[in-house]
Amino acid sequence: MPKNLLYPLVLIVLVFAAKSNAEQLIPGDGVRLTFYNISQEITGDYFIDENGIIQFPYIGFINTKDKDYRVIKQQVEAKYDSLYRGVELIIAPLYRISVLGEVGNPGVYFTTGVEKVLDVIAMAGGETEDSDLNEVLINRNGEIIVFDAEESFENEVNDFYLKSGDRVFVTRKWWVTGQNTTFLFTAAGLIVTIYAVLSR
């Protein structure tokens, strides 16, 4: 087992309670603009390029590098307020999260900073009949966190906030039945492969 494999009890002190206002946006993340009292159809999602630049309608480019979301939000609000006096605007961050493994629709999803592990699993179509929610793997900056989503759901405790760039992998159940006995012979190899992929 990799040395950087950390378990929830070790990580309780971290809590992962970082709020969206304190998070930095990175390339691939975005900002969602929702306007309520202007005629132009510019409500939408706008994404950060590889250089940390995001382009908004009518107000141009904003450099997001080394800025947390709160600062970016204030800049966008100020620019649109000077353009449209009294504008009614809601701004939300979009953090890029990958959800893989035994979920209904694996892929990339965007969260607004308040979603937790169980939320993104639901966003990805929920669990499958083979999902092992007792062992959900989360790659955060190269560290693998093993999270018991089943316990969190049943007891409504210990779920934690995700951060931009997190990769969530819902593992598969392994048991001896006529249908999946053959899987057991390759389970060890597959688990090693999963950890190797998530550790890249």
C-alpha cells in the first residue's frame, strides 16, 4: 500500500471545510454568471484558460492567477456594476471535479464549492449495483484518501468538501458469487492499477 495512502481518522484534523470564497480557481475551473434585470443574454458559464485568463462578455479579460475566488468575484461585480447600474447578478464558482469508477455516469463535473463527496456521486448518476461506498478513493494533489461514504450517509457525519482538481473513484464490491467469481482472481491486480492511476 502506498505510503501516501491516508485514512479518514488521520485526516479528521483537516476537516476539509474550506469555503468556496477562500478557494483559488485554476485552469479548467470557471465562473457562473446569472443576470436577472438586463436584456443581453450573457447569463452563462465562463471558463479559465491554461494561462489563468477568463473572458467575460463586455468587460473583457480577468487574470485569475494567484487570486482566490472572493477577489475575482469582487472584480467581476464591480465591472458589471459600472456597466449596468443596479445590475442584479449572482456569481458562483465552478470547480472541476472528476468522478470515476462505479457510478452511473463517470466524467467531469463542476461544483460550486458547497458540494461534498456524496453530492458529486449523486451528480454522477449515483451508485451502481456493484459500488462499494465503504471505500471511495479521492486523489487530492497526489495523496489518496480512503473515504467511507456508506458510513457518512447512514450517520450523516464525516462527509467533507471537495476541492478543485479532486478525483473521486468509487470502487467495486468483490464477493464470491457465480457471476463474479472470476473477478476475484484479478482483484489484487486491479486495485494496484487503480492506486497507480490515482497516484499519478
